[in-house]
Amino acid sequence: MTGRRTVIAVAALAVAVLLGADLVASGPARPLLVATAVLGFLAGAVVAPWVRARRPGAASARRRHRTRRSRAEARRDCERSLVSVRSMGRVAEQVAGGDSASFVVLDVARTLVELLDLDDCRYESGTRPTGRPVLRHGGEMELWGVRWSPVMIGLPEKGFDIEMVALGLAVGRFVCLPRRRSPVPEDRVLAALALVDQAASAQLIERVP
């Protein structure tokens, strides 16, 4: 409000000077008065934001706002990381507990939907090429030799695969269909890859006589 009042006051003064110029000045004196009024108005416009910024408490209010926002973002990051850790812990417990590989695979597909905000996720056995991008270990998407980061660019709208590798050989894939193309937090991408590895471990354990 202080800055706004300053602008109004200076503008009123400028108008008064202009009116006075019309009433009392003529000839060479009048342009000088008009220029003075215009400069006064511009000075008020420049000074007003500075006055507002220097208002007592304004800086501390901005600092408090930044602090609250930083704390909220840190809280969201922590909650997001906890979701990833809990998901991996739950599936690891299933594998260690001897749950069937088919059950683990189904739970991994369901968890991938939650972690990566997918519309659908299903498991397919086999290694036949599909022409879809593949989410590689390390967190990069790859298609036809071109790689990019889903953390920066987002997931492919038309779907992608996550290969399930056992003993160095691909044995199947999780076919993922995102809801939308939007960047994905890195911790969730890495958690998704770890979950697929756990599903592969469940299949290997089941083969042991």
C-alpha cells in the first residue's frame, strides 16, 4: 500500500504541475514545466516498488515463505522415497518367504502401476522384439540405439517395456502403459528396476530342485 500511495501522490503532483503550466505558463517556460511533471511521475513509478520492497517485514515474510515451501518439498520427497523403499521391502519379503514366482510377478506389475503412475502393466514371457522403448538398468530409456532419461523427458506415451533378466538372459518383460507423458522421480525409476530384478530372482529360486 505504501508504494501505491507514493505513485498516486506523485501522479497527483504531476497533474497539478501540468494544470499550472496551462494556467500560468506560456512560451519557453511551459515545456520546462511539462518536462518536470513527466520526470516526477516517472520517478514515482521507479521509487514505489523500492519503497514497497523496503517495507518493514517484507524480506522476512519472503524468507518465511521460501522456508515453508522448502520444507513442504522436502516432506514430499521423503514420502515419495518411503513409498519406493516399502514397495521393494514388501516384494523382497515375498521372495524370501518362498511365495510363488507367478504371485511375485503379479504383485510387481501392480506395484509398477503405483510407482510409475501407469494406466496398465502386464507381464509377457518371451524375448520377441516389440518395437517399444525399453527401460534399461541405470534408468535410461532406449529405442533403436537412442537413449534418454525419463526423469528429464518423461515416459513414452505409447508404452515401454522393462525386461526381466535372469542369469544374464532376458526371459520376459513387463509391458507398461503410462497415464501421461510426465517426468518420473529417479528413485521411483530405480525402484521399478529393482522390483523387476526381484521378480527374476523369484523365478530362479522356483527352478531350484
